[in-house]
Amino acid sequence: MGSKKYALFIIILVLLFASPVLAKPLLHKIAVLPTLEEPHILCVEYEGRTSMTNSIIWRGYGLLTPASEASSFGLGSGVRYYPQRDALRGLYITPSLETIWSFTENPESKTIKGDFSANLALGYQLVIGNMLSLDLSGGFAIPFYSLTADNERFNNEFSYSLVPIYKLGAGFVW
């Protein structure tokens, strides 16, 4: 009885890891990437295959708290290079540009803040059964421009620093 359980387990593992090899190339992915630094911000990412080794990514960020006095959103875009020549699977390198905007309003003032950054990350994307993806990446962001405006003043500044970033996401591929 015990050997049948092991045989079934081995068959399931083989099918799970062999099915991506036998299937057609994946073309699209949509994933949710909760940000670990800010638990109230959620990121949704679309990745579309453009060639055998490359894909393009688009990200949208949003604030999840119901606070009426503050809101936040962001946009990002980049490319991914997969050296193993199978875009949407395996090890990748991603350069990207991102911007995050926040709006704060109270009875005394309104404030708008925008941050722009250039990112470089190394990651790995695991595709399970040609349907689910798990994505883990780490790298560095270089925030290079920031602007702030309120009722009385407008301030902008260029600054360069190195900030570590990491992302963990889960999504669907097709």
C-alpha cells in the first residue's frame, strides 16, 4: 500500500514539472505583488512575452486603506530578459522605471508628492502546471527625482541613492 502512494506522488511530480516542457509557449501573465515595505499598497503586474528571451512588464500600484484624507497610486514599466531563452519562465534580469504619487488632504492644506525611480532586479519565475506563477526578485532602486507641491510652495529635487527592493508575487499565466 505504501509503494502505491510513493508511485502516485512521483507521477504527480513528473507531470507537474514535465507539463511546461511539453506545452506551447506562454504569452501573458497577470500577478499580484503585495509590497512588503508598505502593507497597504498593492501592486498588479502584467507581463507579455515579446520574443523568445524578452518580455515587457507594466505595473500599477494603489493604496488599499479606506482613509479619505490620503490616496496613492503608481505606475511602472520595464523589460525582462530571460537568458535561458524561455520568456516568462526561469531566471530573469529586469530594468524598469517607476513613479509613485500620493495625495494628502486636510482642512489646512492639500499636498501632492511624486517620486520617480530607476530599478534593476534579478529574479526567478516558477510556472506551475502552465497556469500559476510564483515570482521572486531582488535588486536596487535609484530614486532620482522627487517633487512636492502644497498650497504654498512647489519643491523639486534630484537626488541619487541606492535603495534595496524585493518583490514576491503570485499570478496566472496563459
